[in-house]
Amino acid sequence: MALRTSGRTADPALLSHGVLAGERASVARAITLVESRRSEHQSAARQMVQALLPRTGQAVRVGITGVPGVGKSTTIDALGAHLTERGHKVAVLAVDPSSARTGGSILADKTRMARLANDPNAFVRPSPGGGTLGGVAAKTRESMLICEAAGFDVVLVETIGTGQSETAVADMTDFFLVLMLPGAGDELQGLKKGVIELADMIAVNKADGDNLARARAAAAEYRAALHILSPRSVNWTPPVVTYSAMTGDGIAELWSTVLRHRERGMATGEFAARRREQQVKWMWAMLEDRLQARLRSDARVRAKLPSLEAAVADGRMSPAVAVDEIATLAGL
């Protein structure tokens, strides 16, 4: 049966063919399909991704995070342009914050990536977080596979830099880059230990002009801080570097470090092990999503939820008892 996404007919086999041919319109429509919450679209998306699977897995997957204002989009624009100039095809999956009340999204990343947005060898896809854990779009992993099947050999995944999105992105990429600002004295006070432990590299942005000395001082403090934390890998010590997304100084070194990390991981077997672990985590994450969707669509659960929520809110019922009732209604 023909399906429709955004008012246009979408067939899994035809979309797969278009994606494999590198057609940008097909890539965009395929991602729209996997992002759809309609059950018939989800079924078609699973067929499509399965068909594309043999052509995936060869790209370099890089996750990029940092506090708002650190220059993530500017950095990605500079790094992506550096890569396309050298013959790479770059896909950017930029996950934007969504309104928990309306589901709306700012989707401004594309306007902040002027060079990549107009580069024929780049594909920029901003996607709303949709209220998923940590603001990460629920279908980012599938979108990444679609881009790989379309021939993009570098996939950059930008997190909004809040909540648990960093952990989610680190679990779907090969290299996790944490961006920092000059002025480490203040930053170290709010340093999130968990995020730093996930980092494969820390890069201090805005190392230019009057900020250069401050950026170098910040990098020195981050290096000292890393000594008291457990590294993510026994085979890799996360470097701390400085760069300027505005001038482009240090951008080439960022990419060289990504490649050096990849070579090290392949030599030790850690790269393949991480990919395998990520695949299993992906399976469990999708199962949790499916179970949650089943709960929300169950008519008996929907009918009972208002009274259970009211009882929990009023303190007349413990959350544990309410969960037991919901699970029983859903047959779990």
C-alpha cells in the first residue's frame, strides 16, 4: 500500500532506491518517514532501514556537544567545510530543543551553518527533539544509517547540550567531542563530571584575538581536571586542544585527532567492540520506545490514567502501586 509523508507518496522500496542513489530529496523524505509517529509509517521505515543496512557502517560518526553559546553550529560549519573541501561528503544531524508543551522546535541550526547549507557535498538536517530523553530525536540513529547508505562518509551529530542528550549521542557515535569556552575558572565550577568522562577530546573554542591567552589557560585547567577522572578508554587519553571556529585555526587538527582515535580503536579492536555495544543499546532503546507507545495507545490504560495520576498527585496512592495497576491493565 502506498504511504504518504508530508503529503507525498512514499514507498519503502522506492525510497531505498533513491537513498542508495544519493538523491537528496529521497534522503530527506526517508528521514521524515522514520521520524513519523504513525504506525503504518513506522512499519514502512523499519522495512526501509533493514534494506539499507548492508550499505551502512562505513562513515566516521562524530558526536559534538557543549553548553549553549559555545559555538557548536559554527564549529560544525567550519569543520564540515574543511572536510567537503577535501572530498568528503558530510551529513549533519542537528537535534534542536523542542517545547515540552507544544512540541515546537526552533530549528535554527541550518541558518547558522551557512557554508554547509549551500554545499552540494553536505546535508544538514535539523530535527526536533520531540520530548525524548535528553532532547535527542528518537530516530537519530535511523537517520544516521540513511545518510551513510546515501554515501555520506562523515556524520556529525550535534546535541543541544542539556539533560542526558550527551550520553545518548555518545552511545551512537565513534568519537565524542566536548566543546568548552575560555574562562575555565568559572566553567570548572559547573563541570559535569559525567560529560567529561564521555569525552574523547575537549576543545576550547574562541582561541583568537584577546581570548587566545584565556583559551590556553582554560585548556591547561581542563588537562589538570582530566587527571582526576577515569578515562573512557584504557587505550586513549582524551587530548585538550584550543581552536577558533571563527578563523578556522585548529580545525584541521580537530579532524586529525578524530582519525587518530579511529585508527587506534581499529588497531586495538575497541572500535568494533563499541559499535557492537551500541547496536545492542539501540535495540533496547527501541524496545523501550515501543513499550511506551503501546502503553499510551492502550484504551484501558488511557481510560484509567487520569484517576491514577490524580491519586498519585494527591498522595492517596504511591507511584509504585499506580505502576502495578498500569502494568496489569496493559498485560505486562
